[in-house]
Amino acid sequence: AQVMGADFTANATLLAHTRHRVVVAGLAGLPTYSRANSLSQFYFVNGRSVRDKVLLGAVRAAYADFIFRDRFPAIALFLAVDPADVDVNVHPAKAELRFRDAGAVRSAVINAIGQALEVAGYRASSTVAEDVLEAFRVPEMAEGVRPAPESRAAPAPRYEPAPAATSFAGFAEPSARFEPAPEVVVAEYPLGTARAQMFENYIVAQNGDSLLLVDQHAAHERLVYERFKAQLAAGPVASQVQLIPVVIELPEDDCARLEEAAPTLERLGLYLERFGPRAVAVRETPGLLGQADVEGLVRDIADGLAEWDSAAALGDSLDAIIARMACHGSVRSGRRLRVDEMNALLREMEQTPHSGQCIHGRPTYVELKKADIERLFGRTR
């Protein structure tokens, strides 16, 4: 807290893990508490401050699912290892070192951070709300700056009063939709009880003295992504058979890449085969996706294969493919949800690790305390 600030300790989760005779301790910042550079990363091995490539790479890998590639997590990482397992004499200033078993150290760090972030669950950093409040604040006029003389001011535009409306006929349907919520004690749930849906994408919820805004698409995308990973860890992802195979016409190069990647895609529940020189036939799709846009999904994966340029790269980037599938299987923006559907989404977020940020690293919800709202309206300071 003295070095990195109280904000860091308030938005970090505890590291306490032992693996391969490597003890990992410290604090790992929440993914939504990321930074534009690595200056908020501190590493210590047996009490010595170091800057080691193995540790840097392990931290980057541990956060890979949760933040943008151009953002950096904040972390204070302390390792204790057997002195015989580390060589500290590889750098004149002893800022670098060499581990006897770098793989074991990397594994210990990744597992420690993974477990800590899983315990954090749906938590998002408090700075998300602060960013929202800052966006609402109107900057005061700088001292010494005076408005232009009245004689030089442009004439005010003249407005003609609109005719009084005699009825609501012809008015567009409002973009904020409200349905009476069931009588539930809102303080029972961390993410509250749904009160409304706005702009057909944002859930308005209330939890005791807090107001929460939830991005339904981003939140559900993370939930589907975590389900995919859980199923894949237990074996191939369950699939559902298409009553009629979906034939998709594609450039010949894309068809060849999809055909080469077919064994990998089958592990994810997507079964397709070549259907002539410029088409593929999709026979089964991942059950998690439900009634997804099959053609859009396959075209999206084909674009990814062209980007990675090989099925081998696809195998290495399995998480990226799962992310693309999760996007197609999530609740879309623009879909109206019933109150029970909104509440079900909130409850699942509370039970799912990492649901505080979407798969692209953005927060899935913003929480404003009653005191924050009162500050917006000038009731308190």
C-alpha cells in the first residue's frame, strides 16, 4: 500500500500457493485494474528484487484470458525457492537470475494467480465506478479565464416553441424498459435484483444501497466462454446434430484451412467436412451455442484461421477459437430480456469465476453506491 497506493490493495486478491517446492505469495490486481505499462509490477525472489523473464512471461500468461494484450496487470509477487535451485550471479547488478527448473516456477506462478482470480469471482475493481463518475463531472472554469465580452458573443439562436402534444400517439417507444420485479429483498444478492433493461442491452439492478449497470452481452459472453473451457477440460465439448447439414460457400483457401483444422474443431463440438471445392457442410455444432448463426460462426473461424495461417497455430490458440464461439453463443445486444431472465443472468455471474470482465478485458458491470449517485447530484461531496 505504501509503494503502490491504497487503490492497489483495495483492488487486488491475495496470493498464497505452493507448487513444485515454490512458494508464491503477494497480491495480484484484479483484471479490470490494469495499467498501460508494467511499472506496477514488482517481483521478489527470496527477498531480492528482480526483473526476470520467466516471471514476466508467467504473469502475462496467467492474465491472458482477462485483459487486453496492450494492458498490464498490477502485481506484487514474492517467491520463496530453495537457494540451490536458483543462480543469482547471471547479472552484474543481480537483477536477473536463472532458475534450475524454470518450468516449475512458471507453473507455480500461473496456478497461484489463476486460483486467486478464481476466488475473486465476479469482483470488478472499484476504479470502474470512479471512471464513470469522472466522466459525469463537469470541469470547473479555470481560474483567470473569462468569457468573451457580450458585444462579441454570437447571437443566441432563436427557438420556436413546439406545438403542445395532444396525445402520446406517434411517439417512439422509449429505449428504457421497466417491468415490475418480483418482491425480493435486494440485499440478498451481491449483484442485486433486476429492475429494468435499458437500450436493450443494459440491465439495471439494485443491491441494497447500490445501483448496478450490467452489459448483458459482455457478461453472458464470459459465462459461455467459461462453460466451454470447463467442458473442454472434461473431454470433447458436447455437440448437437443439425437436422439438415448447413452448407456454407467460402473461398477455396478458407475451405482448405477448415478441412485441415477439422479434428481440432471437433474437440469443440463443431463437425464439418468439405462439400465440393468452394463449400463446407456443417453437420454438428456445439450444444452450448443453442440456435446460433452457424454460417456467421464458421466464417468467423475461417477468418481466424487465415490470420493464424495454420491448423497448428489454431491448436495453440484454442482459447481464441473458444472466445469466437462464445461471442456467437451469448445473449446479443438488442435482445429484450424478461425480469426472470435478467435475474438468472445475475445469479450465474455471481457463481462464475472471472465474470467481472468480458473475454476482451472490459468490465461486465458498473456498481455505483448511493453515496456516489448523491455526489453526482451535488447532495454530498
